[in-house]
Amino acid sequence: MIKINLIAETKRAVATRKAAPKLTTGIKDLGQALLVAGLLLGLLVAGGWWFLLRSELKRTEEQVAAAQKEVDALAQVLKEVEDYKAKKAELEHKIEVINQLKLNQKGPVQIMDHVSRSVPELLWLTAFDVTASNVALKGQAFNTNAVANFLENLDRVPEFQEPILRDTQQKGPAYDFSINFGFQLKPPPAESAAGGQAAGAAAPAAR
């Protein structure tokens, strides 16, 4: 007769059932460990990326600050250049005005000197009118040849434009005439040189 030990079989089954949960728990712990490791790895990667971004941002901010400093320095240089140009233009204008005033003061004297040197014999002047850029002369001569010589002499003066005989009439033994011509006087070389030296001297001061 065959005997079956049911008690032993029952104990074995219970032991098997009790041992099975240990394997499941181990797998669960391994999964949790992998999950934690993944999270840690992710945090490390995110931290490294944040550190790189922060370093790049700091480097960019330093470059921007350096560029702004250079821009500020250049702006100061540009301001000094503009101030120098303004002072130079003002000085040149003052020099031009002074030279023009001197020229206006000496202009009639120079014109009278040139005209008096051009007057030939047998001719004399009765009126002398000078405007800003024109001269009107009136006079008398004993003959028309003297008037023609006077026109030629005036035409030889570099500062005078071509003289124009406006009118000539014989009155008794003499001839009345009127002559007009333009002029453009130049400042003496000494004044031009002084103006150039003054403008040059202003450049170091402006810097």
C-alpha cells in the first residue's frame, strides 16, 4: 500500500510560496535603485549643463562690459574730435573775419595806389568811388590817347578786372570820361601765413 505524506508536501509548498516573494522584492529593489541612479544621473547632467550655461553667461557679460567700456572710451574720443573741429571752425571764421576787416581797411588805399600809378600824362581824375567789389572813376584828359593809355594801365593790374569805358565826351579842349571795373584784392602773404600758423597752433590746444 502506497502512503503519501501530505504533511511534507504541504510544508514544501508553503516554503516555496514563502520563498517566492523574496525574488520579487529583489527585482523591485533593483528597479528602484536603477530609477534613483537615473534620477541622480539626470540631476548631474542638468547641473553640469546649468554650470556651463552660467559660465557662458558670465563670459558673455564680461565681453559686453568690455565692449561697453570701449564704446564709452570711443565716445569720449569722438566728443573731443567734435569739440576740436568746432573750435577749429570758429577760429578759422574769426581769422577770416579779421583778414577781411584788414583787407577792407587797406582796400581803398591799395586801389588808390594802383589807380594813381596807372594815371598817364595829360589825364587827371575828378571822381573816385569804391564799393564792395567795384570802382567807378571819372576824369578828364586832353586827348583820347591818354584815356586809352589809362585803360591799358588799369588792365595790367592783377587785382583789377577788365576796365570798361562807360562814356567819353569832349568839352572844350578836354574830354570827360567815366570808367568802371571790378576788383578782388588778396591779403598780403604775411597775413595768410599768420592765419595758417594760428590755425595750426589751435590744434594741439584742442587735443
